[in-house]
Amino acid sequence: MLRFECDYGEGAAPQVLALLGDTNLEQTPGYGEDAYCAKAAAQIRTLCQAPNAAVHFFVGATQANLTVIDAALRPWQGVLCAESGHIHVHETGAVEATGHKCLALPAVNGKITAAQVKAATAAHRANPSHEHEVQPGMVYISNPTEDGTLYTKAELAALAAACREAGLYLFVDGARMAYGLTAPGNDLTLPDYAPLCDVFYLGGTKCGALFGEALVVVNPALQTDFRYAIKQHGGMLAKGRLLGLQFLALLAGETGSGNSPYYTLARRANKQAAQLAAAFAAKGCAMLYPSPTNQQFPILPETALAALAKNYSFTDCGAVDATHRAARFCTSWATRQQDVDALVADIAALAL
């Protein structure tokens, strides 16, 4: 069985394993207060061109999401997000468990707009009963989105302006950041995020790390006592150096050129996903979303998906009509070209 259902099915990039092995018996302070985490944080600040940002390392994205949201918001506030947003549909109510509601907005291809943010905040404030409702306090987006699509720089800038006008924080989930930065047509660079966002992160778990996300807190108002929030939410790893080390390995030699493993591995995965997209297009299959990243969402007859399921795992995305279903095929930093070639050949052989 060849697996294409997610981008975190493998272990870690060889560069990560090598550095973990080389430093395995070293003794360092715990809880991320070691020299490796400090060096990784300094490099990330440099790459983001955010010298005053605070950088914190988390084991996973859910921990990062709920910690940021709970630390930033007052008890009566909630977070605006796409109806398909990860915090809304795929984190088991983790944000709600902290006492903050996800305020879902209709999304187009996984994205929300500045106009929606303005309308939602204006509607709340114009409601005579607004004090009886959850108050919007933050906007959460992921880039790439859950649908594999990308925000443009203009769209992110418009969201940032809408948030500042309304007094909301802007939080960008970057669990798949590397795939977005290296996608065809992307016009956002890593230094673009810091001036526009209050907080964002570089994902590692889905982008070559064994586990780990690097959170960049730009807004000084969110930096104070943030490590208390990390500890309270179970996010402070005792062997914290393991997180810093992995980002040092993934970003080794990176100066903004995009030549480090973090970029090159993701770029290869995007190219492989494009090969799958081309194979589906050659068979006349439509796509559920226009994704330029490592996630592809073809629409196929149920019989064709059943045939592929004999040798490949993928994610069922539900019925589109009486005889067709959408599916997600996902490449990763570790996807083998021979497996892509096999899938492409079997797509070409489908009887549609």
C-alpha cells in the first residue's frame, strides 16, 4: 500500500536525524533554554527580518493554536476563522475547551476576506445585544489553507488592515508554510509575514521535522509572560532542545535563497503533486479546489476511487454527486518519485 493521505506519515528528514544523533548525548538545560533553541530562534528572527520577535517552539500545531488563542484573548472573546479552518473542524474543540469560541465564516476555496472580517465585527458592534454575544478578538487563517490554496500578499495585507482597523489580532497557522512558500504563483516571502501578522509559525511536523512548530510572536503585547501560557497548556517540552535542533537542521545554510532542506524538500513535494494533478487532468477529472501546493483534490467516479484504493491510501472528501466523490492526494517532503510514477501510471489506466 502506497500512502498519499497526509504529509506527516514519515519520520524525519535525514538531516534532522543526523543532527539529533550527533548531539544525542550532550547535556543541555531543559525547557527550550538551551543554546540550540537560542541559535534556531535567532536564525528565524533573521530570516523573518523581525529582530524583536519572540520565537517559541511547540511539539505540534494544535498546542500552538490553542495556546496562542487563549493567551491573546479575553475570556469573552472568540476567533474569526474559515468554516473549513483547522481549529474549527479538526482539533476536537481544543480552542473551545479553553473557553473561546470559533466564529466560523463562509469560505471560498478555504479562504476568508477582509470584507468578511469588517462585516462580522461591524455586525457585532451594531447589535444592541452585543454584550450577550461572543466578541471577535482575533482572526485566524492558515496558509496554505486546508484546501491547499494560498493567500496572496494583497489578500493578507487587506486582512491585516481590517484587523488593525477593528482592533483584532491576526494569527497565521503555518503548519504547511514550506509548501506555500515554494508553490508556483506564490507571492509571499517569509519576511512578508512579520509586518502583517501579530503571530505566525513555521510548521515543522508536516515539513520534514520529526515533530515541531516554530512560533513567531511579533506583537509585543503578546510576548509578555507567554512562556507561562506555554507551560500551563502542556506545551513546554522538557527536552526542548530537540525542537530547536530540528529547525537548525531544516534551515541549515538558509539565508533567504531557499536552498535549505526546509525549502528544497517542500519544493520537490509540490512538483510531485503537480504531476498528480496533471495525470488527473489528462483523464478529464475536475478538481474540487485549485491547489498549487502538495495537496490535490480530484473528483472521480466512485468506481475509479475504489480501484485506486486497492493499492493507494488517500483521504475521502465526500460525495460530489450521486456517482462521484472528491479525494485528497497528498505528497510530502519524503514522497518517493517511484511511488508518484506508479500512481500516475495507474491514474492513466483508470476506466472513466
